Amino acid sequence: MSHHTDARGGPSPLPYRWTVLGVATFTQAAACFFVQGIGAMAVPLQNALDLSTTQLGLLLSASQLVPLVGLLVAGELLDRYGERWVVGIGAGVVAAGLLAGSLAQGYASLLVVLLVVGAGYSAIQPGGSKSVAAWFEPSRLGFAMGVRQAGLPLGGAVAVAVLPVVAAASGWRVAVLVGGLVALAGAVAFTVLYRRPPGAVAERAEAPVAATAPTSAPVAAAPVPPPLMDRLRLLREPAMAKALLSGTAMVSVHSGIGVLGALYLHDVTGLGAGAAGAVLVAAQLAGMLGRIGLAAWSDRSRAGRYRPVLASMVAAAAALVALATPLGGHPLAAALLLAWLGFFGIGWYGPWVAHLAEAAPPGRTGFALGLVMAVNQVAVILAPPALGLLRDTTGGYSAAWSALAAAAAGTVAVTARGGKRRGPKTSGPGRPHLGPGADDTAADASPVGATTPRSAV
């Protein structure tokens, strides 16, 4: 077996990328653990705090409010300071908020706790995605990104199985405490184990040497970040616009599963709390498989990474329409539909974030991820209380399911046309393969060679 060497002549560190992938996935699962379990705790929380469905939706929205701005800040910090400390500190803020939240006295206190959790979580999503994009070459980026993004449904599956039981046995405050301890484990793991790719480390190590070079030697000027308005124009790029529209539709679908799933199974199909929880665990596990499988498909799709996202929207719309019909009232049918909805309605994120990471301009991956995710936060914030309000005002779930189906189908109609087919792939983790609709000249503008990891740009 041949052994590759890095630029410094030592053994290739590429096997360490699997450690990076593992710790990024674990930190994602740990940081989102409690928030993903709120929907499954709907019945205990409603009984303990006398909440309406709208108020329950506001709990989910509270954790997503600060990221509306925080994702932009986190993206900028990631490009300036790297992933290790930004993600580690973010996960630590999540842990601290939840540990303090175990002392919360009621609904208002819990809302404040979730605002703090959202501030910390702002760094996790773009930071984990950027860390994986830095280590993996385009031919494996989709699979790797799918594995990493599977951390969210994985954390959700464990949370759905554990937190309702803890809340029923010991109270919701103990469930919050458990969430804080899990988040703390994720913060410690990422801070201790994550390393940047060797190209980025070497580039930083050589910077002081360049400063002592003779004055006659040409010194490359540090790139000046473009003005904010110029960077916001990223949203006009076709690939970014597609990511924005599809992300808005599908995060709403994901919110629907979280805020309405357990209540729907309890109210409409008559399933008990244990059986309803088992169905949601199955849906989360299906979403985990979807994130990996759909992202792996995107690695091989000649039509580009966006094709699996389109397929996911079509499949999710079909399941939502079926749930809005009398068929959805049968327990077995509802369970199968929610599992199907989990695979596509949660799994879409794997190929979506790989498409977004590849379409980002060189050196601005963190900002691009943060920007699009921040705009999508509007839907993440508004969808849960809006869906809860539809449920409260109509007395049923058909209107909510139908609205989500219409959003997914409409986005397919708007974004299905105009994509470019995938060009030749590169062989290393440096120069990114751009997604369909991206400007190919962006890769040519990269100041680094094809063998330099993306985070070194």
C-alpha cells in the first residue's frame, strides 16, 4: 500500500478526516439534542405548564431567533478564526444555557433559556459544515456532509426516546439538565479533537517568516473583505437562490414534523405516548439515513447535487398530502407516512448543505453558509407557531399539512429549471467543485493550488 505525504514530508494526515467527521457529527447531535426533543415532550410540557399548541411552537422558535443574526456573525468568525474555538465555544454556550435552565421556574424562563441556546447553536451548524468541507475532496464531500448532517436526526432520535421518559418520571427541569450535560460533552469533544487541515496550519505557521523577509521581496497583500452589501449579493447567484428557496420550504416541513408529529399521532390516530414516541424515533432514524443516502446520491448525480433536493421536496409533498386525507388517520398508515416524511423531509439537508458549500466563493465558505442559513431562519422561526396557530384555529391538522405540501410543491416548480449539469470533478479537497448554477470563474479566482484544503483559502 502506498503512503501519501503532505507538503512537509510527513505521513499524510488524511485518515484523520474521519476523526474530524466523527467529532463534528457528535457535536451536532449533542448541541441539538434538547431542542430536537421538545416536540416529543409536548404532552408532558402541556400538562406541566398548561400550554397551547401555539405556545409550544414558540418554544421551538425561541431557540431559532438569535441565529437569525448569529449565523452571520458565526460565519464571519469562522472565516477569521477557524472552526475549533468558534464551534467549541458555541457548544459550550448551549451547555451553559441548558444547565442554568434546569433552574427555570416556568414558561417565560424556559423561553429565555432557549434564546441563549440559540445564540450558542449559531456556531454549530455552519462551523461543523465548514470543518467537513475543509477536509474532504469533492468526490466524497456529499457523503461526508450527509454523515455529519445526520447528527441532527440522530440527536433527535435519542432525544425523542429519552427526554419524554425523563420528563414524565422526574419533571421537565431534569430533562433540561440532561440536555445540558449532553451539549457539554459535545463542546469538550470538538475542542479537544478537532484540528484544521495541514495546509491551513502550515500557512499560518509561515506568516511570521514572511514578515521578516527583505523589503525588496514582493509581499502579497492580505485580501480585503468586500463590503457587506457586495457579499449579500451572493444571494442573487442561481445556486444560492435555489438553496435559499428550497431551504425555506424544507425547514418548514421539518418544523412541522417536530411541532405537530407527536400531537397528531396522539389526537388523530389514538396512539399512546409510548407508541407515538416510537414512531417519531423511527422518523428521526429515517431522516438520519436520508441525510447520508441522499447526500451519497448527490456525489454521483450527473445532474448535480440539487437533484436529490428536488426529489426530496416532491416526496415530502406527496406524504403531506396523504396525511391531510382520511388515510392519515389510520395508525399504521400515519406511521409509514411519517417515516417516509422523515427520510425526505429531514434527509434533504445532506445534499442541500453540500450543494451550498460547493457553490460558496473560495475563502467565503463560512460566510456563505451563515448567510443562507440565517435567511432560512425566518422560516425556522415563523413555521412552528404558525403551524400551531393553524392547528388551534382549525381544530385539526389538514390545513397545516396542506400548507407545507403547497410550499414544497411550489418551490419545485420555481427551482427545477435552469440548473447546469455537473462538470468534471477535482481529485483533491482543495479547489471546490461548484454546484449547478454556480459561477465557474469563482474557482479560477482561488489564490491557492488544487491540493490546498479549502479552509486555507
